[in-house]
Amino acid sequence: MKLFNSGCILCGKKLIYFEKEKKLQCQFCKNEFTANASCEDGHFICDQCHMEKGYEIITDLALSSEEHNPLNLALKMMKNPFINIHGPEHHYLVPACLLSAYKNTVKDFDLQEGLLKARQRAEKVPGGICGFWGSCGAGIGTGIFISIITEATPLSYEPWGKANYMTSLSLNAIARNGGPRCCKRNSFLSLIEAVNYLKESFGIDFNREESIKCPFFMKNKECRKEECTFYPYHKAL
């Protein structure tokens, strides 16, 4: 079966968001869910089916990478055909890239355990919450990362504050850039905020590249082009 990585993964058509949630059956697993969107032809794919293969790819690449720059690793992951242009797999991709780069930089860290925690937490962050909850999952992913490396819990003191502050930095950057949603842009922004925060507060330098040029804009029907920081063809002033 051919799958699409933009729009509806079953047919490629545009997604339609509902004013009120509906009960719909997933085209793949056949289970019924409360849904806030389907494609123009009525196809609905649940979050788990939407991201399952992508999660496996993210885990494999994070474990095998020797990259110290999480943005470089993110670009590599995003180029895999099982990582959709938009989708909840980015909620895991962001902390996975950070955890992998963290392991390669500080050495003494159980990456496999960290990725398992990140996946379990990211899977609970539903698709579409950037618009419906006002809290992008990519931004939340940076808070997940900090919570894991600091071993934060709801009863922690300083780690609790650091994890929430990290999320706030990412969400602020995402909010200031404005909509509509772009999972690639929001992931880049979140990763940049995390890299900067890690250097300032933990003294860990991932030595990120200053310039990111997005290679995915042609597949994003809502791309803002020149209005986006990562658009590769900005006009000279």
C-alpha cells in the first residue's frame, strides 16, 4: 500500500478540522476514537497508527547516531519517508534527538532507557494540540528531555522548575513565530531553544550550526515561505 507523508497518509488529500469532535473509525486498526479531524474523503488515522513506524525509525537512528548536534540528527530523521511532514511523531523526535546528542556529549547516560521514557511520555501528547490546547508537542518534547536528564518528578524542586522553564522557552519561540502549524519549523525552534538552554544552565555545548535551511517546504501546503526563518530562498535585502 502506498502511503503519503503529507496530508492524509492514506490518500494524500487535505485534512479538515472539525468544530466539534466526532467518533470515527481508524482506517488501519479499525478501532473507534474521538477525533478532531479527517481528510476530505473522510479517512481517519489514529495517532498510534500514524506514528508507529516513525517512532521505530526515530529510536533506531537515535541509538546508532554519533552526532553531537541534535539539529543535524533531526534533519536526518525527518528525511526518512516514514516521518511525515506533520504528525505526532515529532513529539518524540525532538527529545530523542536531544537525548542522543546528550549521550554522545556527556557519555555517562543510559540512552536506551532515556528513549523509552521519552517515547512513553511523548505518546501521551496527542496530535493537533498546538491549535487545540495552545501547547505544541515539539515544545513539550524539550521539557520531556530536561525532565529525563534531571530525573524530575511532580514532587521535584529545581528539576521540576527547569523542565517547565524549558517548555516555556520553546513554546514562547513557537508562539512568536506564529501559525499555521508546521511540525518541522516548530521542531527546529524547540531544538534551538533547548541547545541554548543546555549551554546556559548546564554548561553543555552541542555546538549547533547557526543556519538551518528547511528542505521540506515544497511538501508543506501551508508553508509561509519568506515569512519563515528556515525558508532557504529568502530574498536579499
